[in-house]
Amino acid sequence: MLTNFNDMLQLARKNHCAIPHFNINNLEFTKFILEKCQELNVPVILGVSINAAQYMGGWSVPVAFTKALIRELNLTIPICLHVDHGTKEECLKAITAGFTSVMIDSSSLSLQDNIQITKELVNYAHQYNVSVEGEIGEIKECYKGNFPTNLNECLKYYEETKVDALAPAIGNAHGIYHKNPTLNFNLIEELSVRINIPLVLHGASGISSENLKKLIKLGITKININTDLLLAWNNGLREFIKTNKDVYDPRQIISSGKQNVQEKIAELIETFETKSVT
């Protein structure tokens, strides 16, 4: 069932667990993820970046094959198709194409400009029952050791934009961590008390299970994973190629990472304590 993320995240918030957001890059990754989440009977958010959408041929392509997979595989779990780090322009295109959720990233702008752009998108998206996630504090700045997010700015952003979920920069970063990140646990704890919407962690690949569980306990209810699945798939693929040098069928080559990806998904869902939908 294709839906926005509101019900699944509010339920996760109530149950003190987290919903996985897994980035998809092609049809195969989408199928790997959906099959495993259906087996475990847990809801899932499929994230599509601007680059991934362009690679796949445009926003309507993942909409089409996700709907087809839901039908052909008889999937019954809640599935949210979500724009990851979109501009306002790209989010509007995705909504038109059939996405059920978007994340607007204007975090590199001034606070007021970020608020204004996010507010405009929220007003539009809500007309179509599309959920909106916003970001405050530029996550890529965390690589440089800059953590500009503070409680008052987060509260102002939330109150003026009416976003459905908030992703504050707390020391997290995208990609591979080359050292253990210093995370602002206090901000998550304070925000979870002060605002009534789900909180989101980006750049979770590489953060320890212990810290993920602590963040969930404090109020994180949506956790974004991309690099962990890419690395798992890459390891399986390279091992397959070593011992199957004569194989040239792309279906066998691409699928060689499936088991690794699905094992990583199961491991993460256990860490997130994601609740079954039954």
C-alpha cells in the first residue's frame, strides 16, 4: 500500500521505535528492500534522491515500478515513496509524478529563507495528502565540525512551517564516517518534548547500534540508510565476481548482492525495533 509517512511515524513515535528509510537506486534495490520488509511485516520508506531519479529516468519511473511491485508481489505493508533532499522545484515535480512524501532541503539558506520555502511547499503538498519533511542545520557542514542547529531555531522552524517531520543536524553526516561522530543527544531529547512531530536522523550508516538505540529512545522515529546497503551489496557483488568470472548476465551479477543487502536490512530493523504492522 502506497501512503505518506504520517501514520507510520506517529505510531513509531508512540511505540518508541523507528521506521527505516532505505534509499533506492534502481529496480533491483527496490525489490530487495520490499521483499525483506514484507517478510518481516514492517512498514518502510523508500527514499529517492534527485540524482537517483535522474539516473532512473525521472520521478515517474520509481513511482511506476514501485506500484507494479506492490501489485505483482502482493505486498501488504505500508510503503512510503519519499523524495530525499529535494529542492522545492524537484519536490513539486515528484508530487506531480505520484510521490506520497517529500523532503525539502533548504538548510544551506538563511533560517528565514528556509522557513519561507518550506512553508510554501507544505501548503502545496498538504493539498494532495503528501507528507513533508524539513531540515534545519546543514548536515554536510557536520563533516567540517560545524553544528549550527539550536533548539530555538528548530522550534521557530517547526512552528512557522508546520512540517510533518523534522531532521535537525546533530553531528551526523552522509556517507562513510572516518571517525566516530559527536552527536547532540540533548537537542533530540529537548525537541521530542517540545514539538509533536517525528524527528529524523540522516546519515545513520556507520553510527553504532548503541547510539542509534539511544537516539530512538530520545525521540528519533525515522532513520535514513543508504551507504550501509550499498556497502553490503558491493561486498556480495565483488565476492561473486571473483568466483564467477565467466558470468555476464546482468541479472545474476546485480542479484549477487541481494542476500547481503537483505541481511543488513534485517539487522537494522532489529536495531530500530520497528514494530510489525499486525
